[in-house]
Amino acid sequence: MSLDNWILFSGFLFLIFYKFSKKGTIYRKVFMILAVLAFLGPSLLPRQLFGRWNLIKTFKEKEVRSILLRPSLPDWQVNLTDSLVVISDKRQIADITNLLKKVNAYFPNHPIRIWESDLILISKDNDSVWLHIDKTENNGTIITSSSNSYYRKDELADYLEKVTDFKKPSFMKK
């Protein structure tokens, strides 16, 4: 359930309870506490509530032929790479796909990013999956799928930095 649905659901429950309860009763206070927990729960405990996800489940048993890393926008200061990087080494492909099969659901709260990149998986029969990757200042890695769902797998950013020999942009150095 997305965060928007949680908000709508919580608001709907609140209105129903407010309409049918008497002012100042203990039930109203208990309901307010439950409504706040229902609203905040998904953002505080996404992995516990939603578990692990396989981000590339649409590939099923298809073999990934290559992985493309491309800049999000040309000349954008926070790109992981300035040009297209093709990853065709089987070991690196296996490492990246294994990380993408074990991501956590995530609800970002506008973190400051260090870099971003588009990651495209291409199978042997030319199917593809597009993902947008953001590494944040708190060493988090936010993965956005084509359906605008958010996931997190922090180890992925470190691995991609090794593959591309990423150097922190000069304006980010302290």
C-alpha cells in the first residue's frame, strides 16, 4: 500500500470515528493514537511491514546479457558517470542482479543526493528493465522503478561506484 493510500485510509477512518463518537471520550483519544500510528507506521518501518522485494521479478529466469549505466541528464553535476557505461562481465552482472533481487520497500523523505544514474538491465532476448538509482548523503541508496515505487539497497551504490571508479564531485567534498 502506497503512502498516499495510507494517508487516505487514515483520514477516512478519522472522519468516520469523529462523526460517530462523542466529544472527549476515551475512544476518541485511543482512535487518534491509532490513526497517528497507522499514518506513521509505513514510513517508520517499511521493511518490517512490506518485507523484501525482488525488483527484477519480471525477468524471472531470463539471463541478463548486459547492464547499462547512463547519466540521468547530460552535463548534470550529480551523475554517477558522464557517459554510457556498459557492464558485460558475468560476475558483475550477477552481483548487481543479486542485489536487486533483495531490496527493501522505502518511503524517501527528500534526502540530499550525492549522485544519480539510470540503470538498464538487458536480457538475452532484448527485454529490458529501467531503474533510477540515487545515492544519498546518509549513504543510502534509493532505487526508483518504472512504476514510481521506491526501494532501498545501500550496498548497490557502493558496488556501482567501484565498477565506474566514481570520484566524489569537487563541490561535495568537505
